[in-house]
Amino acid sequence: MKRSLAAILGWMALAIQPATAQAADYYAGKQLRIVIGLAPGGTVDTFARTFSAYLRKHIPGNPTIIVQNMPGAGGKTATNHVFERAAPDGLTILYGPWDPLAQALGDQGLRARYEKFEFLGGTGDIRVVYARRDMVPGGIKTPADIVKADNAALGALNNTDIAGLLPHLALRVLGVKHKWIVGYRGGNDVFLAMQRGEIHVHSTSITTFRGRNAAFVKSGDGIGIAYLVPVDGQGRYETSKFITEMPAFPDLYKQVRGTMPDGAMWDALNWLTNQTGELTFVGLAPPATSSEALAILRKAYAAAANDPDFIAASTKRFGMPYTYIDVARGRGVFRSLADVQPDVLTTLRTAVGGN
């Protein structure tokens, strides 16, 4: 016997209602804790607090969201905490930059394994190298003047901190002499040190460069040197239509050296750019988080990242939207850690040692 369309739709509605109600019941009246491994006031902290409002909007039951800063060991303290100690009940998640190099090199300070976390979603953001203009005699007039620097100071949280290691490798590729100063508690601390003149070079996301760093650049004290782009095995890369205030790194290198970059240090920089360029920030739940909570959080993360209001706000503020990284792509990036070539790891070990 044929059923009417109205009857079928009514049956579907009844089937959906219990699942929807159950999702709302799971988080209703509860508190969701977002752990950040960096100090307050930095890029990740600011983004997480902004994003949490959109995340809450898309979680049935509208739980209270608490952002907890847990700085230490360049983010490893928070990563280890969520991996080892957080209950797998969907009420604690980790958000922030990830450290592929620490895992690839077997850093004893990182006990967590990224592929064992439950991936919720990720955010892509282009990394840029920026500097104080007065780091060279007469000042940096154009990005190419960076090669005139001698014994520049580069700030970082620790030796595997991506925000410090990427410019360290970039300066090595360019042949710029510099020293590496580690021990800062977050990117905001490094930026404050740059404003004081203690640090000359650092890297950050393009959105932070245009947000937090805007006044520093507008005043004439700072300048964007280059943004990092992944280059494939045939030397191909795609420049960004959104970034015009500085060149892509390969273009800068060609301008000052006349050829495309090459060599072991370049291979290491390009591998790390490929690892972090697509997946800059990650949202992770503890291993074995309940399937019910996991399904809710993943759906909410995707909805928040693609919320028209969130996209419009970020585009208006930074001139470009954030890129959402879904679960399949994020897991793929984590798995690719195993594909790093031994010679690249050898070069990275040397670079991490400050050489």
C-alpha cells in the first residue's frame, strides 16, 4: 500500500525528534571546557574566545563554555593534560596550534600522540614572517632588505615552537645570520618583546598580522617580510590573492638570490610549511571520547566554522575568511607525519639545536 507524502514526512519527523532531543539533553545545563596551551591575550586565545560563542550556538542544549589557559612547555603541558587526564565525556577539548615536529622528532616532552586524539575540526591560516624595520642599518625599506641583517634576534616559546622554527628555517634558507631566544609563554609575549626591541623577527598568522600587529606596522616600526606557501615536487606553488602587502617566500627568495630556493634547509622548511600551512589550529577531544558527544561536537564545530556570521566577521576584520578543515582532511594531515623523509628529520634536528 502506498503511503502519502505527508505520512512519510510525519514519520521522518518522529524519527528525528528523539535524536535531536537526546543531543540537547546531553549538553543541557553542562559546562564545556576549552583548554588552550598558551597565555591569555595571544592569537589563539583571542580566536578561541571568539569562536566559542559560535560553537555554543550550534551545540544543542547551549552549554556554558569556559576557556582555560594552561601555558607551559610551548603548549605541550595542555596537550599532555587533555590526552592523559581529561575525561572522555565530551566536556573537555583542546584547541590551538599543534606541534608536528615534536612528535616527528620524538620529543620526550610530548607524551600525547596526535593521531590518537579525536579530531573535531581544524582551521587553516597562512603564516607570515614579520620584522622590526630598524633591524638593519638605515631600516628595512622593502622585504628584500632582510638579507642585510646581521645577528638578528628571533623569539620563540621553545625550539619546536612552529612560530619560531618557521622563521628560523626561512632565515637559514635566505642566509641571514641570527640568534634564537626561547622561553616566552606565548606569541603575545614575543610580540611585546619585539615592540620593546628585544626581538627583531617572528612569525604569526596573516589574520593576527592584520589584527593585533596592525598598529605596529602602520606606525612604521614593523613590516611583513614574506608569507609561507607550500611548494610541490615540481616547484609549483600558489600565491594568495588576499595578500598583497608582502611577497610569497619563494618570490622573495627569487628576488634576492635569482633562483628558486633549494637544499636541505629548504626541504625542511617546505615540509614544515606543508604540515602547518593547511592545518594551523586544531580542535581535539581526548582519546575514546564517547561517540554521542563526539558526533555533537564535530557537527557543531563544522557549523560554527561555516556560520555565515562568523565568516562575515572574519572577512570584514582581516580581509579574508578562515579555512575550515574537516575531520577527514585533519586525520590525513596527522597520518602524513609518518611520511617525513629521514634526511628532512636530520636537518630539522640540526635546526632545532639552533644550528
